[in-house]
Amino acid sequence: MTQLAPKPDTGAFDRRLLHRAKGATVYIGVCAGLGLAQTACVIAGAWLIASLIAGAFAGGRDLASLAPELVGLAAVLAARALLASVQEAAAHRAAAGVKSGLRRQALDKLMHLPSGTRHTGETANLLVRGVDALDAYFARYLPQLVLAAIVPVGVLAVMVVAYPPAALIVLLTLPLIPLFGILIGRYTKARAERQWASTSALAHHFADLVAGLPTLKAFGRAAKQAGAIEATTGEYRRRSMALLRVAFCSALVLELAASLSVAIVAVTVGVQLVEGGLAGAAGLQTALLVLILAPEAYLPLRNVGAHYHASAEGLAAAEQVFGILAEAPEPGAEPAPEAPQTGAAALPSAPHIAPPLRRAPTIMFRRTVFAYPGRDPLPELSLTVPAAQTTVLTARSGAGKSTLLAALLGFRRPVGGSIAFDGTDLTRLDLEAIRRSVAWLPQKPVLIDGTVADNVRLAVPYEPSDPAVAKAIAAAHAPDGRRRVAASGAGLSAGEAARVGLARLLLRADLLDTPVLLLDEPTAHLDADTERAVLESFEPYRENRTVLIASHRDAVRAIADREVDW
Ligand SMILES: Nc1ncnc2c1ncn2[C@@H]1O[C@H](COP(=O)(O)OP(=O)(O)O)[C@@H](O)[C@H]1O
Ligand SMILES: [Mg+2]
């Protein structure tokens, strides 16, 4: 399970989050503008209500004379509703932008990180549910934070003019709310992170379990796993309830502090009314204005506290996404832009020599060493794959054949030695161009939910024509194009899945005219007859291409121009 990365205490106002998101700064500006308008509405509304009540009860005004205030009040209420809906729309727009930006950046980064080090279930949970939790941050928390900075100032200003003692009380008690909020917030942050960790653990565990269910059943361990899931779920429930408890308690504390403060204002104003300090219709109006405005001063601060809990989960997830973004790519997974060795003075800024391979290249491994983290490096390897020929790698299982093929696509980088296409080092070539020039059949082709034809179509970056797809399917002896495949290949046998993978390779070779073909154990799951048929239809595709096949099968070795073992 991934641990939460240790991090600087960024507080709830995460600068990186706003920095990462282009639209977010604009959004804060919109919030501030709306906040000012809302403050004006709050003050105008309070003033109108106070003058209506004071006018009707103490000033003896009739309905007709109160009409302007009534109309004004209706307008203020309508304006508040309008502002709220504009706020909501802006929030969702900003949140959507930030979320898709974060997801895109994270996916981009994940593409360049070594595969297999992150758990799929956890990463999926983080990028889908976790990032979605940022909605609460953008739609609820941030606007309230902005309001909390504007409304109290506006309200206090009015109170100072209307009745200074009340302003003093509010000024003294107002800091209690953020103080309590911060104290509780510190406690909540740790809890939210722990709760997020157990959500991830649950997702992780569950994904593993579902994937391995048949195996577990076969070994009679399924029931035991139910116990483990129960434990993980129990942990998740406990953490969620703990977080909710804190959230409720904090709401209670903040509510209490605000209520007591308003009560003090009310008592002060009430005493003044009774003792005649605030006399007549004007006095009543002032008293009412202060009483109506006092709770408004505390409201946004209380809301900040309340929404902090809802947004904490999103922030914890965002932290993890930043963790992914900050991760260093695998040493060498992506070629570091390197200054050309010759003519560097003339072209100092040209990072790549970008030659998409136009003809079948010679591929050379010179004293190449691969290593996986925490493992001994694989033995050093030197080999030449001749241009426009078929080379079969017959090294024993675990010798690094799949690693070597993945390295040609830049998915793995050697820790020593070099790989060169036609004499140019792979690190100096444009990786995108190399990938466009290669058709690759991985050892375990990844299948998606859809038909066989849908799966084959993935082989090229655009929509291929139906006849081209049908041709590839036929040549690979793959199952009928209309057959349904569930995600992860359920519904196809291993041999059928391998031939769907082969159909992809053939389609790509055909349509993109790739000069390099890489096949990782293409016939491992096939019977001898099917294998022969498949190799026969593969024959024309090999012409004028550099073909590299990892395989131990005799039929494959028979078609090779060259065999390599190490
Ligand atoms: N993601 C990985 N993490 C750690 N070790 C790996 C990983 N992938 C492969 N290996 C190890 O690297 C070695 C070579 O693997 P591989 O290239 O798949 O061999 P081959 O295809 O020749 O059977 C093996 O010992 C294997 O266990
Ligand atoms: Mg392999």
C-alpha cells in the first residue's frame, strides 16, 4: 500500500493546487467579486428588514409608505439567489477544469513511470474518486473562505457606524471561530489522511481479491479472504465514523461559539433598548440592524470550518496526486534531452534528432544491462539484430527477453551499455517517432471491454477501415470480429487472446507500414496446426522489416534468419 508522502503542512489553502490549475486563479477572482456583491446584499437586506420592522412597529408607517423598502427587499433577495447560482456554476466549472487537469497530468506522468510499481486499484481509486472529492473544496470550501475574508469586514464596518459597542464585541469574539477551527482542523487533517489511506487499502484489497477469486476458490482460500475484507471494511468504517464524529463535534463547537457571541451582542443591545440608550424608531432600527447582522459576521467562518471536513478528503487525494507528479521517472524511462555531440555549437537547443524510421533498421545492443529495483541486474548483453531480417530470441525464461523488447519502445531503460537504431543511440532519438515505427505484440496483450474488432482497432491512432480490420483478424486467425470480450480478456482463451494481439500487430504493420515488428511469445498458447497457419499468414508481413521474436517454439525458430541465445 502506498504510504502518504510526508509533506509540508500546506494548510487548507493549497497553493500548489491553485498553481497547477490555470482556471483556479480566475475562479478565486470571481469568488471575490461575488463575495463583495453578496456582502452588499447581506448589509442591504439587513438594513431593509430593520427599517421595515422599525417603521411598521415604532414609526407607525402604513403599508403603502413601506412599499419601496418591500420592493427593495425583494430585489435584494432575488440578487442573492442569482449570485448563489452564478457562484455554483463558476465553482463547478473551476472544479471540472482542475480535476481534468490533475487527472491528465497524473496519467501523463504515470505513462513515464516504471510499470508495475503502483497498484491499479489504488491508482484508479485515487484518480477517480479521490480527485472527485475536490468538488467539495472548490464548490464549498474556497467560496466560503473568500466570503470569510470579506463579509465580516463589511459587517463590522456597518456596525462601527451604527452601534460601536456591538462592533467591539464581534471584533473580540470573531477570532474564536477560526482559532477553534484551526485547532480542530489540525486534528481532522491527520484523521482525513488516515481515512483516505484505509479507503485506498480497501480499494487495493478488493481489486486484488476480485481478480484472484477463481484462484482463491481453487485453493479453498476464498472464505478466509472474506475475513480479511471484513477486517479492511471494519477499519474503513471505524475511520469514517471517527472522522464524522470529529466533524460533528467541530460543527457543534463552532456553532456554540458563534451563538454565544451573538447572544452577548443581543443582550447588550437589549439592555440598551430597555434603558433608553437606543430610543424611538431609529433606535429600534439600529438594534435590529445589529441583531440581524451579527450572525452574518460569524456565518462564513463557521461554514469554512464545516466545509473543511468535506474538502479534507479531496485535499488528501490531491496530495497523493502531487506525490505522483513529483516522482522521478525511472532512470532512463524517457530519454533525457541531450546536446548533440557534433555541431552542438550551431544547434545548441535542438534536443532530439528526429528521424522517424523509414526503412528497416539495424538494432544494436552494446553491453546493455537491465535492472529492476531491488533485484540483481540481468546479465550484460551484446547483440545485433540485422536489418530486414527475422531474429528469434530463444534465451531461457527469465533471461530478459520481454524486458529487451520493452526497452526498444522506451518502456525500460538500460542501466548500462546502450541500444542503437542504425547506429544512433536510442536516447538521442525521438521516442514518439520510434514508437510510431514499431508494431509490438506484448507477452500478455491488454484487452478492453468490447468486441474483438474493437480490440483490434486500438492498434492505430485513428479509426481504421472495417476491411483493414477484417483482413488483420483473418490473417491472425483471431476469433470472429463481433465476438464480445470482457475487460481483462474474460471470454477468450489464452490462445484466442494472443491472436487478437497478433491481429493488432498485423493491422498496425499494414496501416502504418512500421519497419520494426516485435513479437513476444506470439504462439505460446497455440496448437501446432494453428501455429503453422498463423506463421504462414505472417510470412508476407516479415518482408523488408526488422522482426524480433521472443519464442522457444520450433515452428517459430524455423522461420528465423537468425537465432540468439544468451
Ligand atoms: N516489473 C518487474 N519487477 C521486477 N522484476 C521483474 C519485472 N519484470 C521482470 N522482472 C524480472 O526480470 C527478469 C527478466 O524478465 P523478462 O524480461 O520477463 O524475462 P523473459 O521474457 O525472458 O522470460 C526476470 O527475472 C523477472 O523476474
Ligand atoms: Mg517474457
